[in-house]
Amino acid sequence: MGDGPAPASDLTARIASALRRERGRAGLSLTEVARRAGIAKSTLSQLESGGGNPSVETLWALGVALEVPFSHLVDPPRTPVRVIRAGEGPVTRSERAEYTATLLATCPPHARRDIFRITAEPGEPRLSDPHIPGSSEHVVLSSGRALVGPADDPAELLPGDYVTYPGDAPHVFRALEPGTSAVLVMEHV
């Protein structure tokens, strides 16, 4: 059976708990994590208390600041068999582009891979700041057409095309057609 879409309040509570857990694990103050992530301390405090609606950019910045993959902040509890139907799963949205990332899977301990379903529309591209050092991304375009890869030299992809590139350098995902979607695999060393 599939997991239904997580209500926003469930995702927000999961993110709040993960932020508190990871900040405690790292032994960092609210002020230090906010500084490293380039966000206001009040924003981080609000997120840790279960308020707000963090964007993809904010969560990735917090992951970099805490030196953990994005998935550690949004990963739902695991079950032995899990089916995620199209339109289900924890979705985060970009604040700067028509772009969503749905976490599909994370790696068990000692493995370092996360899988996302990406949907994007033409318009503002999704420009990503570098993720944690040693990250790489793998993208298989499912539908539409897109420019994907290093910010200064992305590859044009058609359905079925694959590209890999360093995730620890600036990179871009620009939809060139409506209804563009892809599968993104992030590797962390």
C-alpha cells in the first residue's frame, strides 16, 4: 500500500524535530546554524518550533550548515515495503522557481544516496548553491525538456537522457517545456 500525501503539518513537525536533532548532534547554537545557512535566527527558531513553511533553498542551506543531506531533514519514518504513487510523498517547493522536489527514498546507514522526483515548469530556473562537499547528482529526465547540470555549462536533456555532475558546485535545473519531470539521485561521500 502507498503512503498517502503527508499533510503539511506532519512534514513541518518532522522538519522541526530533525532540525533540533541535527543541531544538537552537531553541538551548534541557533545563532551559529542560522549564520552558516544565511538565514535569520528567528526563522530557524520558528522552523525548530514547527512553524513556517521552509522552501527547498532554506532546507538545503540548513543541510549544508548542519553537514547532513537534505533528506535527513524531511525523511519520513521507514517501513519495510513502501510504494509512493505519483503525487504522493513529502514535497518541498522552491521559493524562486516553479520547481518541486519530492523525496522518494534515502539510504540506510553507511550508504549515502537519496532519490527525488522533480517537477518543473518553464520560467525562472532552479539555481542551486553547492551542497555538502563530495556530493554528486544524477538526473534522468522523465518528461519534457530541460537544461540540467553545472550552472555555467548545463546539458540539454530529453526524456530518457541522463546526466551526472558535481553537487558541491553551483548547478541548475531549467525546464524548457511545460510538464517537465525527472528523477534526481543525490550521492554523498
